[in-house]
Amino acid sequence: MRMPCIPPDVKDALSSKNGKLSLLSDEVIRYAQKFNEEYLHWDDIRYRDTGRIDPQLIWAAMKLSRENTVRKIDLAGLSIKYNLPERFLCELQKIDVRSSSNFAPLDLVDEKRRAVYSVSSVMEESIASSQIEGAATTTKVAKTMLLENKHPKNKSEQMILNNYNAMKFIKTQTDEPLSSELIKSIHRIITAETLENEYIGKFRNDDSIIVADALTGETFYEPVEHSRISPMIKALCKFVNEDEPFIHPIVKGIIIHFALAYIHPFQDGNGRVSRALFYWYTMKKGYRIMEYLSLSKSIKDHRGKYDRAYLLSETDGNDITYFISYNLNMLSEALETFIGYLNRKLEEQTAAVDGIAGLDLNIRQKAIVSDMMRSNELISVYSLSSRYQVSMNTARNDISKLVSLGILKKDCCDVHRVLYRYAGKDLK
């Protein structure tokens, strides 16, 4: 990852009379408006072909224009600012519509199926968030571990299990205000058995941490001094718990994500805690659709841009518009992925129900058959119980009935578990 070029001081472009006059030219204003619509960083425009116009003049015009609409936040000395270009407002409106309680595709899904999709998404998020931080295991292996409740074999699997437990925990805390203790509780869950005990659930007590390129060793960022952590966290909690002035909940969630990562209060696990807090806050504010989205999966697929969004913000005076832009893009991608998945599942469910219409099965059992028809996965009583959110006894009865009808068949044994697979022809 290359460090973005630090923008020039606007004062340099305004130091001469000619510079001030040039800022008012139609060409400079036109370029400034165009680049501000995309909200470009100096690092993105300094080599653009702008004809005879000095890019520094265009940058100065861009910055002056941004100052007219900028919003500023101070968290005990941590100064953050941001803008909301028109395209952000369009994205937020789309997210609001799709997060409404009567969002059509989700409204067609019964409560049991919603629970299944929620569990699956929480698993995807837990796995991807850990993989972002270096967990070295495949999604398939990790998901099997979670579904089968297997003991983690290594640190990577432990990280994923911890994230899964943290995601379940934050769903129980949405009625609580943000506090230092809640942040520490999330950290304790996220770092269990992966970090030395002296660091788990405790803020840093020294300044030995730096964020650097793993290959080159180049320092990207030095976190705030440890003596400033508690005041900043206290200010962050106050900011989160107050509803005035109004900030769109998605934007505020992204601000929380950035601020916690910037403060870097812990020895390790800051990124995972930051992403968990984004989920916590947006669900707290009524965005229940977040239960079904894996934002970290989208981030993992565009990891370089995630890191760069941080650096662009930090090198431009903590203007986190770049970070907001990136996260809105990833959230929109996660939404589209879920909607596509949901529509496919609805089509599959309709086809599967037609195929087994004559069988004496309840809705959940038909859903199990539908899923098994289109998957080569093996299931056990435990994994079925976990995935469909039913008791072990109910899961055992479901499997027994499907086996008796010849729909499932015993495949093999894994330690103490019997595994089953679909007995018929795959309908995919």
C-alpha cells in the first residue's frame, strides 16, 4: 500500500494576487466542481490532465468550496470533518428504502427463514471481519466449524469464533447506551484466547503501537497517545448517545467506525471492534436489515481501497468524506448481494415447494429440503439446529422424518456426529 501524497497548503495557492484571481476563473471553478462531485483527494488529481491550469489552484478551489458545507466534530481533541455530496444522499435514501419494515422481498420470507438468513449472515460477517485482520482459513472450513460447534483448531479459527460470539452479543445490547465498559466487553469477546490476558478488554497503557506496511515497514499511522484514550472514548460515547444535532444513522455509524479505529484504544482487535460497533449502532437505530448483510465480506473483496480510504482521510486533515464514500459503496454492494441472494432463494423455494407439494412436510422441513437439493453440504442434527434456530430435539425429529421419506440419507460419521446428505438428484 502506497502512502497518499499529502495535499498542498491552500495558502500557497492564495499567496499571490494572480493566484487569488485565477481561483475565480471559469475553468478552475469547472474543474473544482467536477472533481468535488467525485470527492477526489489531491493524490487523485495531481497528475490529471487539466491543460494549462495548475492542479494546485484547482485543489485550492475544491478545498474552499468544501469549507462552505463541511460539518465538524470534536472528540476531546480528535477533530473530524466531513461533507455529504448529493450522491451520498441518493445512496442513503436507497438504503433507507430497502431497510424499511415492508421491504418487499424480505416481507415475502417467513420468520423462520429470516432467522436462517440472519444466522448465515452473522457467520459470513464474523469470518470476513477476521480474514481482513489476517485469519488464515477458508470460509467453508470456518462455516463448518461454526455450524457444527467444533472447537477452534488454531488462532485463526478462534478469531472467527470470537467474532461470531461478538456479533451475537451486540444484538443483545442495542437498548444500551455506548460506554467504555460496553466497548471493552466487545473487545474481551473478540480477543478471547488470541491475545495476552494483560491486554484483553483493557485500553493501551503505552505508545508502542504503530500501523505500518507489512512488506516495506513504512509507517502509515501512529495512534493517539495512550493518555488521550480515555477522554476521547468518553467524548465518543457522549457523541453517540446524543441525538442532537441529527446525523443520518448510517453516516454516524461510519463515523464511529473511523473514530474508534483512529483512537486505536487497544493493543489489538481495534478494526474488529470498530466494525462491530457500526453494526451495533445501525441496528440500535432500527436498521434491522443489517442482520442480513455482511459488510466485511464486501470490504474484504476490496481490502486495498478500505486501507486507502483511511489514509486519504488522515492525510487530508481527518476529512472522513473519503471513508464515508467507501463504506457507502460497500454497504450498497452488500445490500445488492443480499437482494440478489434473496430473490434467488425465493425462486428456488417456489420450485422446491412445487416439487415436494405432495409430501407431508411443514414449512421448515420444506425449507430444509429446498436447501439440501441445491447444496452438496453435509448436515448434522447440531448444524441443522444452529442454522434453522430450532431445538436439538426438533432438528433430530426433522432429520428422522426426512430420512424415513427417503429424502435424506446417512453419509458418514464425524467424531460423534452422524452426517446426512440429500438422497436424490441435485436440482441445480
